[in-house]
Amino acid sequence: MSKIKQNSPVLFFYNNSKKWLMNISKKESFHTHIGVIKHSDAIGKEYGSRLMTNKDKYVYLLEPTMYDYVMKIQHGTQIVYPKDLGYIAARAGIKDGQKILEIGTGSGSLTSFVASIVKPRGHVYTFDVDEKFMKIAEKNIHKSGLSKYVTQHNLDLKTSKEIPVTEMDVALIDLGDPWVVIPKVRQMLKGSGAIFAICPTMNQLEKLTMALVENEFTDIESTEHIIRNIEAREGKTRHSFQGIGHTTYLCFARKAFFGNTKAKTTKAKTTKAKTTKAKTTKAKTTKAKTTKAKTTRKK
């Protein structure tokens, strides 16, 4: 039986649109449209129990999931929503023990979600250039209890010549111009390592796909995920008037070896050989002409 203690995380749930995620503090309480909720009333209760407010309304004390943390985090930037997070994890095969590269930390929703999967043996190395957003992300990651499994870097990988990490299992890219970092990401990924890029527009997908092909990536796939909620009630089940439509496009690919490097090397050797041969032939011809000229003058 899991009981709520001081500092325990709790989701105070009234309905799907009214819920509050907090860490329990004995002296705290908060006012809502359904009444006052005292933290101290939750201490000692089992997760799943309910409390009554001073307005005779019930709230349920639920143990937060990663979904709850993602949906309740402080937004500094547009977040990656759960409907996309699940597909990213499944398609890329993210699992415990992996090393994950993230470029574009944002608010830390994707960072936290991935860290919750790769822990305790894995780690997320996330890069961003905006210190303001990095501080927001740091708070969100700490709130979800995953700071131990995340290392934040204030570094612009688009301009830096540094290769800060190598042998990454998966690279997650959330930039306006993801194609710019593809050559560097390739250097940081292990063979067959996966890329997932978040692209709000189709124009970004086009440029990104071209860059992936040029940099020897295969299994390239672009998708969009839409959720349609159902209002299930006895005798009047219907589609919800509210839903989550387009949020982003996802582009997946895997690092491969096309053999272009070897071909380029062979071509270079052939070109060099032809050039050398041409220079030798030209030199012989020039020497022959010079000898003939000298002989003619003697006569």
C-alpha cells in the first residue's frame, strides 16, 4: 500500500479539465472554484483516496504519471505532446540503458519523458542555446524527479566544432532548421542509431529528408499523429467536440553506410593517377620535341 507523505507528488483530480499537480507540504492549501484543499488532509491517505473540500466537492488523490508531468509542466516553448511521445519511444526502440542526444531542450517535456524510460542505467544529454528556457526545463525535469538522468549543455551545435558526445543510440532534434545539424549528429550517433526530428511544417520535412539522404541515413519515415476523443456515456456516446489535431510532423531515420566514402576514395585515386599519367605523357612529349629541335639546329 502506497501512502502519501510530506513532499509526495499528488495529482488532485476533480475532472478531466480541473486537476492540479503538486508536492505535498503540511502547511500549504490552495483555493479553487470547488473549495479549499488542504495538503495536510492528504498525508497518511492511500493513493486513490478522495478528499472533500469545504464546498462538499470531492477530489481524488492520484499518483502522477509521466503523462501528468508532461501536461502540467511550465511551458516556455511549444511542448511535444504525449500522442507523439509514445510513437517516438516505440519507433526508435528507446529503452533502459541507452544514451540519448537531444538538440533543443525547450521546456523539457521530451527530455523528462525519455529520461523516465532510459533510467536507471541510461542517460539523456540535452543541448540548448537559450539560458532562460534551460532554467525552465531544469525546474520541470527536477519536478518530475529525473535530474539524475539528464545532463544539460548550453552549446550551439549548429556552429560549434566540438563533438561533445559519441556513440549515441538515439538523437532527438527540435529545431527550426534541423537539417543544419545532420552532419554533426551523424558523427555522434552509433551505427544504425536513430534520429527523430520534430517539424511543424512540411517545408521543413522536405529539406530535412534531402539532408538525411545526403548524409547516408536510411529507413526514412515522416508521420503525423492525431487523436480523436470519444465521450462515452450511457445512451449518448459520441465524438468529443474537442480534440488534439495537428501539433507537429515527425521524421524518423537511421544511420547507415552507403559506401560513398570508399567510392569517393577510389575516384580520387583514379583521378590522381590519370593526372599523373597525363603530366608524364606531356613531359615526355615536350622532351622529345626539345631533342628534335636541337638535332635540327646541328644539321
